[in-house]
Amino acid sequence: MSKPFVAIGKASAKNAAYLATQILATSDAGLAERAAKDTELQASLKK
């Protein structure tokens, strides 16, 4: 799982949502799996 990050500005709401998801995923295996898949998808879209 990637490390949490937080930004200030227009992207801050999206980053806050990613951070909250990563925190919640530490105790929810299903959420952790979905978060990992989303991270992979987002990375593939940036290529």
C-alpha cells in the first residue's frame, strides 16, 4: 500500500479522501484490496 499523503489546494479534498480510505483500510481487508486496485488503476492512467 502506498504511503498516505495530504495536499493543500484544489486537490486537498481528493487527497483527504484517499488518506481516509488508507486509514480505514488498515482494519478492513476488503477496503484495502479495493484501495490497492484503485491505486493501480490511477497509476496506469498516468502513463
